[in-house]
Amino acid sequence: MDGLDVKDGVYGVYHPDYDAHVYRHIRFNNVVSEPINRSHDDESVQYGTFTYDDVRLENCRVGRDPLIQLACTSPTAGQAGHFRRLTITNSASRYGKVVDLGGGPRNDKLQNPVAYYFHDYPAEGRVTKVMSAKFTGEMSDDYRSIEGFTGKDVRAAEVKDAAFPTLIEPVDDLPPATMITSIQKVKERLLVHGVSQDNGDIASVTVNGQSAKIISSHAGVADWEISLALDKTSKKRLVAQAVDRAGNSEKTAHTVETGLLSR
């Protein structure tokens, strides 16, 4: 998930089934109860590892629960969560904790601890590991509470050699789609407007092989325009197609028969 923006909500990422989940460029603004819920919520069981890279919590003033809920247990050893570039602005729980197990029913079937790693915390190049306090046998004497960061049910320690993992490498292989929305004859030229859409960003649009001007672009939708000289080609038809930033070219260009050749 890339670019999720949650504003003025009760929940952010809620009841996730964390297993090779990757979250990038996530923003929670005024999420008032549970910005980042634990895996399977009250079951508090996690089946895989996840990462959050560039997550911002802004104006999140929550009640009993922490800003980030830790899953308590996993049926398999070694499952974890990794946070990098975590920014917290004007956000806190009522009890001043960033990470804890969360409220409500909890899982008493303890199998293997889940570890959350906070990269570049408390300073750049350092990593803080957090686990449930129920797994005392898994903790050294270095594990402790951190005021303003950990809740009463978790403990934290600084660790070394904890790399931020690359769980998946998603590839954008979907081409964009284009539509000509208007054609106006202005003197001896054609003013053409249109829109192109992609799951990423639009890099360029051409009409009859000539570059159009992108006049606005947001969330994968680009509005464009072009002024073409009236010639035999433009009088007969217009062909518009786009290319996205991943290099995918539109396979089904939008073709409009202008009907101007016979006039």
C-alpha cells in the first residue's frame, strides 16, 4: 500500500492480516482511536512480517490505546514488524505511549513472540526492538520500559545488525488509459483536450505523435491539451495515447474520427 492518507477517522490500518505487507508513504491525520491496529485485532496473532516506511502520525490524540499496537504472539518464530522514517507530530495516547499491546481481549495462547523494530530510533543509525512483556524468557537484562514510548505491557532494547527487510518488489506492468474529451476548431487549428489515468503517474501524452501539455496531474489522473495544425491527418482522425513513469505504453489508444476531411 503506497500513499494511503487517512484523515478525521476513528481507525487507520485496522484488523490487518500482516503477512508480507508493505506500507509506504502513509499518513494518519486526526485518527482518534487506533491509527495502527495489531494483527487480527483482539486475537493479537501475527502470521508474517510487515514493514512501514515513511509513516506520519499527525494530530492523533487517542484514548486508552497506543498509537501503534503490537501483536502479542505468532504460531511461527521470527515474525516481526519494521518501522522506518516514523514521524510523530502532535500525537499521543492518553497515557503517553507510542507502542503497546492495545486494549480489549488478548491472546493467552502464547507461542512465539512478535518483535517490532523501530529503525533510526532513538537516533539515526540506531534500532529499538520491542516485544510483549509476557515473553520474559526471550529477553535479556537490556529490555526495559522507555518513558513516553512503551506501554506497560511491552519492553524495549537497543539492538544491532537489524536490517530493514525488502519483503516484496512490486512491478507496475499496467499501461495507462486515455480519453479525448473535447475537440474545438479554432481558425486553422484543432484544440484538443483529454484525460489519462494510470495506477502510477502519467509521464507523457501524445496526439497524432505530437506531445501534449499536461495541465494538471493528481493521484494518477492527468488532464492535458494540445493545439494541432489542420492537415490531412488531423482532419481525418485523432489518436491519443499515454506512457506512464514505469515506461508502460498504452496499448489501446483512443481514436476519434473527426470527419473534417470531407468539409
